[in-house]
Amino acid sequence: MKLLSIITPCYNEEDSIADFYAEVMKNEQFFHENGVELEFHFVDDGSQDGTLAAIKALRSGDERVNFTSFSRNFGKESAIYAGLKRAQGDYLVIMDADLQDPPGLLPEMYGFLAEGYDSVATRRVDRKGEPAIRSFWARRFYRLMKKISKVEIVDGARDYRLFTRQVAEAILMMSEYNRFTKGIYGWVGYRTKWLEFENIARRKGETKWSFWRLFSYSLDGITAFSTAPLAVSSFMGVIFCLIAFVFLIIVVVKALIFGDPTDGWPSMVSIILLAAGIQLFCVGIIGQYLAKTYMEVKNRPLYLVKEES
Ligand code: UDP
Ligand code: MG
């Protein structure tokens, strides 16, 4: 018998856990016929509601339900890492607790692994039921990433993936602090099959990602998988030096011919302000990378476990 580990990060999902378990279990028969056993790994990411109690209730009825509970909220990325680390499966799948990653797709996904793919990824083809402004910025972000990053990051890609132990080990090797799973998947490579599905609205509870949280997550994604902003800032530096040089010649020649060095004070102030602004902007970009480096160098653990079973 092979083992399939289902890894689910949960943050304040008390209403979803039982439904999620029931929906996934609908596939039990299929997997059993194919010689695959299921096991669950719920990672309670420091929930303040009854999530942990809901998971424990499941566990008391089913030995195959395992859980890890964090000491506080460490974020979905850390929860995924913790789940991957604990899970023993020959195959592993990462699924959200809110049923936005349809469990009904699992048999089809497994089919591709059996065919010889290493990893089966999913993407949603639309963003139905999502605020328009959020979709707009998400699209922008993916378009930008495509241009500035060497790894492939697919628009609409979900974290919902089924992969082999080999891929899981590769992901675990990337123990970086600033995690961006979508980029990590692309970075490790392997033969990946993409499946598409239509967006499904969250069943219960609400999204944990505010606009600002997503915004800062997108900055994490950019700094983690591209150094293009650094190149842009040095490029801007060169351009401004050139402009300054041209201006210098104009000013000197004007002063020599017309003898009025104080003329043009307003334009001078504008130039100084603009140049200072660009400088601060570029220092800010460098600061972002430095801050990320600082966090990496500290080498803090990705999460702390309070309870596991
Ligand atoms: N999640 C988590 N830690 C967090 C935020 C979210 O483990 O800090 C989990 C959440 O419980 C869910 C999944 O990550 O299982 C996706 O979150 P959500 O559905 O809120 O995101 P959305 O689908 O709206 O992008
Ligand atoms: Mg969701």
C-alpha cells in the first residue's frame, strides 16, 4: 500500500474542518481501489477559534488524522512547511481547508502521477466571486513577475498540488525564511501537469488575506525570486548621472556667456528634490533586500509547535 498525505493549513477554520474531511473522504473508495491509503495532516496556524478542538474531534474518530498546532499565527507558508515536514506519505497534496481546492479533482490528479508526472498543479481559470480590485492587482503582479523573475510563476496558480515524495524533499530543502511557495514550486521544477478549474467561492468562514496582507506577500514574492528591482535602481542612477552631466555643461556655459549664476533657482530646487526622491526610493529598494537578508541570517525557526499528535 502507498500512502497519500493530505496537508491542510488552517487558520480560524472551525466551521470548515468537518466539511473538508467529509468531502475528501468521498475519494477514499477510489484511492483504496488503487492501493493508496489516506492520512491527514492539519496544521493549526495559531487559530483563536475552535479549530484545534474541531481537529481533535476528528482525530478521536479517525486515527489517520494528525495535527500540528503552532504557538501563534506564523502564516500559511510556515504551516505548509510544517505539514510537509511531518507527513510520511509517498504522495503529498496541499489543500486549503475552505474547500476552494476541490477534493473531487484528486482522482484525476492522481491519475497523472500514475502516468509518470512528478507533480500535478492546479490553476483557476477565472477569479469569479473575488473583488474586482483584487483580481486587477493580482493580474498586474503575475504579469510583472513573469517579466522580472527567472522561475515560472503561473497566473491563477493555487497552492493545491499533488506531488511525489521526491518533490516534497526538494521543497523541504528550501528552508528559507521568506517563503513564497508558488515560486518555490517553480524553482524545484520536475515534470508538472497543469489542471484547470473554475473558481469556487469559499463555503464558510472568511478569507484571511486582506488587501495589505496580499500586497506585502507580493513584495515578498518579488524580493524572493527576483533581483530586478536592484538592477532598476542602479540603472536609474546611471540615467540621472547622465542628465546631471548634461545640465552641468548647460549651466556652466550659460553662466560664462550670460554671467547670471543665480538664475533658475526654482528649477534647481525641483531637480534637487527629484534627485533626492529617486535616491531615497533606490535606497529603499536596497533596504528591502537587506531586511530580507537580515531575517534570513538570523536563521530563526519557521514556526514553533505547541502541540502535536
Ligand atoms: N491560512 C493559514 N494561515 C494564515 C492564513 C491562512 O494557515 O495565516 C490558511 C487558511 O486557513 C486556508 C488557506 O490558508 O486553509 C487559504 O486561506 P484563505 O482561504 O483565507 O485564502 P484565499 O483562498 O482567500 O486566498
Ligand atoms: Mg480560500
